[in-house]
Amino acid sequence: MIPEVEPSGLVPTAVAIHAPHAGTGLLESATSRRAGFIQIVDLAPTILDLLDVKPPDVMEGRPARLHAQSGEYRARVDSLVRADRGAQFRDATIGQATAILVTITITLSVAAGLWFRFARGTPVTVLLRWAALGLIGYVTATFLAGLLPFFKWGSGPYFLFVVVAALAMAGICLALGRRGPVDAFLIALGIVVVLHVGDLVTGTRLQFNTVFGYSPTVGIRLAGIGNPGSAQVSICALLFAVLIAWRVPGRGAWIGYGVLAATLLAVGAPMWGQDYGGALALAPTLVLWWMLHSGRRIRWRTVFTILGVLVVTGLVAGFVDLSRPANERTHVGRFFEKVGEDGPAGFFNVIGRKLGLMIGTFSNTAWVLLVLSVVILVVLAFWKTDVMTRLFARVPTLRPGLVCVAVLVVLATALNDSGVQVTGMMAAMTLPTLVFLATRYVDTDLDAEQAASGADSGASLSTTGSQ
């Protein structure tokens, strides 16, 4: 199928090839990289290829090929019908799903801000803890929903599933994470990383036709990991590394490095995630985290090291993809092809177009409001309360970790054409971390201080009485 423009938007349209020795099965191309789908730009190269004519280099598309193990005819037709209906359902649902995410994040930001200032030590603390885990669970559940045919059942059952799954994930994490104050949150972050990395190396079923993934009717990505999914797994891997380094002194840091490296490989590998911008952002962040956790101070040499890692990562990923056969290269390899053909003009042409798309995303009011709510809360926590001071004292890895979070957010936003959506997804995952840690440690400190104050008062009264 190929996407076709209709008055109501894009819908997949059937395309078939009947030619000598064409064979039977589902079509795919290096552009789509998903069985059953090609892009419009692939049509002309496909026709020329069938005529044994080499497509000119100016053509962006790639010839369509038959996908191996496409199955029987009826199974192929059914898979395309399901994909079509799933895409329509996903596109009809994404607005509501995004609105819910924005609403939950803003509400949690406001509630946490009020708690920071006025309500510490109240029963609201437990609700905030559940809400923090539930927010991560909500986004995770939208990907899990891709395993079920909700296009048959409607939006009501879909949102019921997402909410129940989010609450179930929060409950499971709290039940399993009783041994340590942050274990429940570490489990939640670990679930996100394992879910996405596992999905990437097994065919990205959870990205296809899910609200924070992609569909055949939106954009050109049909394989690998979408920008919102990449943002979620990258920031969760980093936060996991920050917390596990404190939770398990010594080997915890190496566990964190391993998780980050595995995430980087899965996100950036041409055969798996194919998210070039995500890999470019995560690689220097990993190195920065290693440097800061090792006790190195940020100097100009650090900045140049980070920039060097970014450039080297980009070159390695690009040349690895470029070394593959032409009909198997991703958009990264084709970008390097264009630069090789057009020189600097081709490079700045693509970069300028991507930059324009990224800046244009900040006209999305909902995502901007989400980001602002988290930024305002962090500013409040730093300058109007002692929350961050207490957290830094209790979790020493948090201060350098937040520096790395800031670097990752800036790089990922600048290097992805999804722009504010990437920023918002990372902000929505960072907020629960701060809220959960605050409810665990700020209250504990206050209880200890109150107990100490009571003991001092008791001692004073006892002394006075003895006199």
C-alpha cells in the first residue's frame, strides 16, 4: 500500500505489480522498510527497475522488492486491511491521547508545586507517588495497546485499557519495589527500557499504529522507532542510570552505562531503531554522564569532547549505513549519498529543512504548555523551596544527572524534526522522577527533623523537671 491524499487526509491506497517473474507476496522498499508498504517516491524507481533501467541518482525512492515469508494470499490481504483500519483508528485517537497526557502532566506539576510549598507530610504524598508512576505507565500503555485490535472495539475500550494498564503498572512497581525507597521507580524505568529495546530488536510491533509511534498515513517513517518513543526510552535509560548508580554503589554505575549503551545501539542501529537524531543526542550524553559521575568538572575541554562524540557518532552511523547495499539503506545513508553528490549545498539544504520543521512544531500549544508546566515546577523547586537541596543531599547522583538530562533534552530537540514533541515527552518522564524522589525523601527528612525536635523538647522538659 502507498499513502494517498484525500480531502479528509492521507489514507493507504492499494498498489500491485503484475510483471514477468514478479512473483507473489508483499512489497516493501528501503524507504518504507515494512512489509506491505512502499512510498509514492518508490513507484518510479520500481518501474524503472522492472525495465532493467538504473534509476537516476536524483530519485529519492528505492525499487520495491518482495518481502520474504509474506504468507498466503488471504493472510496478506487481512494484514493490509488490519493495518489500514489500525492507522485510521490511531489517527482518530492521537488527539485525545495527547490531550490526556498534557492534562495529566500539567495537573501533576501543579499538584507537586503546591505540595512542595504547603502540603508536605500529608496523605496527598501517597497520591503523588501513584500519579508519578501512573504517568510513566500511561505512555507505556499506549504502546502496549498496539498488541490488541482496538480498531474493532472503539475508543472507549482503548482508553479504559490504557488507564487500567497505567494503574496496574504503578501498583506492580510499588508492590515489587518495597526493598528500597527508589526501587519501585527503578522498576518502572526498567520496564520502559526493556519494552522499547526488546520491541526494536524484534520488529517494532509496538511502534506501528500506536498514538506515540507512527502510522502509514502520517509522515514517512514506517519502521524503527518514532521520535516520541525514542525520546521516552532515551530519557528513561538515562534516569535509570542516574538512580541505579546511587542505589547500587560501585557496580550500579556500570549497570547504568550498559543500559545506556544498549539503548543507544537499539535506537541508532540501521537495522533496528534507525533514529539518527536520537542516537546523536544520546551518545554524547552517555559520555557526559560518565565524565560527571567520575568526578570530572565541566570545562571547555568537556564541551569539545561532547561535540566530538556527537560528530563521530554521526559519521560512524552514516558510513555504516552507506556501506550497505543501496536498496537497503535508510534515510541516513541516503542523506550521506546526497551530501556526496551535492557537497555542502546538499548538507545545508537538508539541515535547513529539518531545522524549519523543528521550529515549526513549537506552534503546538498543548505540548508547549506541558513543557512550561514542568519548567515552572523545576524553577519553583530550586528557588522557592528546599526540595532540590534536600534531594541533592540524599541522592548525590541527581545533580550531575539533571545536567545530563538538560543536555539530552536540548540535543534531542534540536536534532529531531519533531521538536517540541520530543521536549514534551522527555519533560513528561522527568517530572515523575522528581515528584517520586521528593515524596520518598523530603517527607522522610521532615519526619526525622520533627522526631529530633520532639526528642529535644522532651529532654529539655525532663531536665527542667529534675531541677
